[in-house]
Amino acid sequence: MTRLSTPSRPRRSLASRIPLFDQVRSSIGLQRGMLVAGVVITLAFVLVAILAPVLAPFGFSQLRSSGETFGAQQPPSSSHLLGTTVGGYDVLSRVLWGAQTALLTIIVSVLLSIFVGIALGLISGYLGGWLDRVLVVVCDAVYAFPSLLLAIVMSIVISGGKSDLAGGILAASISITVVFIPQYFRVIRAETVRIKSEAYVESAKVIGTRAPRIIVRHVLRNATRSLPLLLTLNSSEALLTLAGLGFLGFGIEPSAAAEWGYDLNKALSDVTSGIWWTALFPGLAIVLAVLGITLVGESLNDLADPRLRGRRAAVDSGAPSADDDAVPHGAGASGDPLIDSNEEARP
Amino acid sequence: MTAELATPDPASAAPPVAARRSASSGGGLLRYLIVRFLLIIPTIFILVTLVFVLMRSTGDPITAAQGGKLTAVELAKRIHDAGYDRPILVQYFEYIGQVFTGNFGNTITDNRPVTEVLLTYGGATLELAFYALIVAFVVGIPLGMVAAYFRDKAPDAFLRIFAILCYATPVFFAGLLLKLVFSVWLHVLPVAGRASTGAELQMQVLPGKTGIYLIDAFQTGNPDVIGDVLSHAVLPGIALGLLTAGVFLRLVRTNLIGTLGTDYVDAARSRGVSEFRLVRKHAYRPALIPIITVIGLQIALLLGGAVLTETTFEWKGLGFQLAQYLASRDFVAVQGIVALLAVIVAVTNFIVDVIAALIDPRVRY
């Protein structure tokens, strides 16, 4: 066990800069499998989204090639690997292009909600007072409300329900953002309230540092611990909300972009007549994308929670020598030079 | 210190305050219930205001619904008649006043009171949520116990992936797949709807019909009708229930693993109680308490999921109706239904919190 991991030690400083590297290293067994599977699926999803123009045999709104129309509801064949939809689009192409819409929506919505949520949480938590109380009550009210309904209302407000690619993605993203802001707000506010009373913040106050600088330098940097986890969980939720909006007809027009939820809505009547390929593939795309992101998020969550971390972690590292048992896996990954030299010296 | 020196009043006022506080802490539960109940009002108020402001910021609902169909003059007349050309604040206070008297406005497309829409279709949604919760309990809790029992072994791995799949599969996709397999290919269950026409006709003529088909079906006393209603409920119930089942499974597993490590379970284990019995008898009861609190949040998720499930299965409930109104751009109806759902969510959260407080004294503050 120790011998295997020894060669990678010197390079750790470099390798640990890769996101998730430390987490993969400190995980074991099933947990590692889930994390790695999640990372692989998520990477594949991102790659498909970026390379959609290259991978897709046709455009997402293409109805004919070389003068011939595709035909509606064609079963999978050599010319259309996954068949065609009721609107006469190529299913495979729309599934691949759909990844792009999904990824853009995730990025825009998560970025927007992070910025707004963090800003509100920091200000509310640091300043306190009536503003804090009002924001907490409002965010709690919004948090308890069915997110999909809120997103529907928002998308009516923003786009009147239908729109083109840029407008549609923005509308969907902002709709989703409104749902997420309370979550970031809660987390960041709670952390801010805790950090506010720390000694280093008080000493910064004593030497006359202004509030904005304290908030940015001292509070913000320490309040973002749990963000990566929230971020992954929200990404998958954003995808599901986008699909839900699309399924209810609030998606993006098929001529503007491919959207999985919209395609499933159109496939609703196909299923009754036994046409499976128009529903199965966009649906599987949603499931896979959400699964990948959720696996990453879940594994991060479990690794951060000592109650759920794999039990064998202690047994494995404890086997070679007794004093190694005192060093938990998580601490080893933190890059403490003392622990490093100890382990280097042992073999 | 300084306050005491400056004015003698606070010091003399202090003892009664302290006395009152210690007296009221005796009635902890009652005080908690009252505070919690009063918290509903700002929640509803905020949500209704939010929905009003958002919906009205797009313009007046009549233009949205009838924009292309009427001439400009007719449109202006109808807007004036409905009072949508008055200052927005006046409309807002009128709306809030109406909401507090239980009037959520009339729909534009078919001119019915929103409360009537709720009464007609709310039962169906309630019924669907009920079936979904049954599925969630029956699937989620035992499987969560199994996962905790086989912690880090193959069954646990399988069940955890199952739980994540439950979450990752959109309810409408799960619905479509179930429909495809069981209705279209195997022909064992109906494709859509809440009951077949014959059964619906029998239930329509009932004197005391409730709109909740399960109750109505038992009222007819006809086993065919009961079977028909139940067979229609299976697929939508599973599609929506699996979503919550995944949440329950994970929650039970996590909490059970937590309680299995506590001292009293260790004590029981050292007395020779079998591991199976530990899970079954000792550890699982305290692990169920968090589920009750989580149900509160699940109600919101279920209502959101119900909109999608009802659309998938043409289940004529509130969510299906909401989707219809959305499609016909009847934003008064949408605003009314959403505001009503906000009230329902707030009230169910209150009820759930009360139950949690009754079961677990630590919740009361």
C-alpha cells in the first residue's frame, strides 16, 4: 500500500492542483469508483458539448440533406443512427447538440447564482440588522417554494415563455438562478456570521480596516469552503430544471437550439404509439449528465463527512505500522510537511 | 454596567422580564406552536407579493392572453374594465386584500374562480401525492435499512447508485419509460388518465363525490371501478414516488449508519443482539425522525414533480391544469394557482414542523 503510493509523493504539489485529485487519492473502494465514474461521465458530457458541431452528423434544426428530407418518426437506421423525431429532426444530432445547451445553461445559472448569492450572503451576514432579517425571511420563503413553479414564473417574466438560443438560455438560467440564490445565501450567510466573530476579523477591525476589505479579504476567502459541493449539486439541479421547463413547453424553440426537455415533450405522443427512440435518447442524455455530476457531488459530500467516509480507510493505512494509524487520510492529503517526511523515512 | 449607571429604569425593569421569560419557557411547546404559526403569515405574504410583482412586471394579463386576437380598441376597453390600467400599487393592495379573503381572481380563458379550479382539480393532485408518498415510504425506507445493514458491500453500492438514479431521472422521463414498457409493450396498465370513461361515469353520479377517485371508487362499491382507479394510479404513483424514494433511501441509510454507531446500540450489540435485529428494532426508530422534517421539503418537490407527472400521464389535476393555463397564456390563472400552492406549501410545512415538535422535543425552542 505505502510502496505503491510512494513514487507519486514528490509530484504531489503539482498534481494536487488538479481539481478533485486529492479527493480521488483519499477515497477508497466504492467511493473511489463512484467519484471516478462521475468525473469520467461529466468530462464526456463537457467534451460532447464542446465538440457537438464536429460529432453531430447534422445540424440541430436540419430537416434535409442533399435535397432529401429526413422524414418524420423514422426508426433508427444507418443514415439516422437514432432515428428521426416527429418534427423530422435527426435524434442523434439533437441529443449531441442538446449537451451544448445544457452546459451553457449550467454555467450561466451557476455563475449568476454564485455571484448574487455570495454577495447577498456576505453583506447580510456581515452587516446584520434589519436588512439581514428581511433577506433571511425572503430567502426562507423562496427556498420552501416548489423550485419548478418559481422557474416557470420567472421564465414567463423574462421571455414570455418562448425565445431564441441566447434569450432562451439566459431566461432559463435566470429562472434557475432565482431558485438557487437562497441556497448560496444561506450557506454563505451562516459562514459569515461564524467568521465575523473570529479573532482575526476583530483584529482587522481594531487596526481600522474598512468593512469592504474585511469582507473580501478575511470573510469571503474563509466562507467558500462548502461551495464546490453546492456547486455540483446545483449544476445537476439546473439541468433538471431546464429539462422540466422544456418539457412544459417553456424551452427553447427547436430552430434556435436543441433542448432535451423540449424533445421529450414532443415525444410524449410518440410513446403511446410505440415509438421509443424519440423519447429514450434525449431522456438517457439527461439521466447520464445528471448522474455524472451528482456522482461527483455525492462523493465530495461523503468524503467531507467523516461519518460516511469509507470505513476501510483507517484499516488500510493502519496495517503497515501502528503510528500511521494516527494519521487520517484526509490529513495526509493536506500536504503537511511533517507527515510527509515521516512517511518518506519509514520504508 | 454603563446603562445601569445612566438610568435606573432598565435595572428596575429587568426582573419582570426575566421572570416572564422563565415562566414562558415552561409552556415551550405552546409557545413554539404559536411562533411557528405566526411565521406562516410573512411567508405567504412574501410569496404572494413576489408572484404578483413578477407576473405583473411583464405587463397586463389581458394583453398576454388575447394580444393577437383583439383589436387595440377592444383590448384597451377590456383592460380598463378589468381595472388593469390603474396604478400598480392600487391593484396590489386590492389583490392582497382579495387573497386574504380567499379570493384568488378569475381565470381569463374560461372565467372561473381560481379557488373553484383548485377545488375541482386539487383532489387529483392530492391523490397523486398520496400515492407517491406511499411508493416513497414502501421503497425508500426498507431499502435504506438494507443499504445501512450491508454498508460498503455490494448491495449497498447497488442501492446507492439506485438512489442517485432516482434523483437523476426526471419524473417525466421515468413516466415515459414506464408507459412505454407497461402500457404500450406489455399492455398491462392503462396509458394515461385517472380512470377509464365507464368508471368515471359511475363515479360522477355519486351523491357524495369527493373528486378523490380512490374514495369515490370505494363509494361505488364496485370492485371493477376500484381496480380501474388503482390500475390507473400505479404508473404515475411510481414515477413521482421514486423521486422521493431516492431521497428517503439516502436519508435512512445515513441516519441509520449514524445511530448504529451510538452507545446504546453498542450496548445492545454487546448483549448479543443480532445485527439484523439491531437495524430492525434498535437503530431505525431514531433514524426516522429526520424523515419527518424532510417530508416538509419534499412537499415542495412533490408539487413541482406533480406538475410534470400530471402532464406526462394526462392526470387531470392542478399541475395538468396549470400547464394548460400556461400554454394558453392565462397568467391570472397561473398567478392564482401558484399563489394558492404557496399557501399550501406554507401550511404543510407548518403541520410537518408541529409533528416534528411533538415527536422530538429538541426541535422546540
